[in-house]
Amino acid sequence: MKFFYNIERIENYEYIVVKVEENNISGTGAILPIRRKGENYKIFMGVIEEYRTIIEHSKAEDVFLISKILEKHFPNHPKVVFGIQAAMLSLFSKKYQFNLNQLIGGPEVPKNEKCGELVFPEELGDVMLAKYVNFIDSETKSDKTFVMTRYPKDEMGEVLSALSTNYKNLEVVSWKELL
């Protein structure tokens, strides 16, 4: 697998785009550093470099295990892991012609309203955890709102849209609102 990562700049702000490619099929993810949380792209670039060899020796089929492998190798970097796994999921869905909604989506069309606990999937560090976290405690199912970030060039838009259907409530935020 080929693995690329690059710093993108928009309106004097840097964020990272990751891309995985296999047999001329590619998937894209993104990592958005939030300055007010003390995050910056330099730290994320270092973490990505730690993960680079593992990703390059992976295949699209490793998408369901990659978050655990990366977490074991260099723990506590959920946004980076999520961005990489999202890129791999996009690649996997194209390679095997799976609709992402069928693969990671749910049965609901969420209402555009906030209710209870906000769930930022990138901060969970695993796409599959983001899919099922709403069902782990069924008593509070309606008390969670999926927060879908709109990235500058809609990176990960398809993955996040599919994940949002596992929740009853949805809040869509622009990347600018998180800064």
C-alpha cells in the first residue's frame, strides 16, 4: 500500500490530509488540529511518521484491525488513527465496491438537532467504535449527538455521513467553528 500525507493550507490554517492507495484505487482522510486544545500539525506529522511503515505494509483488508495495531504501536493519538482508518475504509469500499452506508452506516436518518452528550468521532480514534458507541448503553441512546465536521475540501465526508446514520441526533459543524 502506498501512503501519502501532506499539509494543506486554507485561510492561514494548516491541517493534514492522508491518502492511501492500492492498485490505483485511493482513499482520503484528514486530521484537523484544534489550536484552542493545544494541538498543532507538527505533532500530528510526527505521529504519522511513526505510523508510516505500518501503513505501507498494510492492505485494504486490514482496515478493521488497523486502529488496534496503530494504538498498540504508539498509543493515545486518536485523531491520527481515525483519519488513517477513514482513508483505508474509503479505499476498502472502492476496492470491493461496498457502499459505505451499508458497511458502517445505520438505519436512521438523524435529526439535525443537539441532544445530550456530543460525540466527536475523530476523538474516539476508531471508526467502528464511533459506529457502535451509541448502542453500547442503550438507555442513553437518544442522549448522544453525532458531531459531523465539514472539512475544508470535504475530506472524510462520505465516512462521517455514513457514521452519522447510527445516531438519532446530528450536529454539523464547519472546521472553522472548531478553531
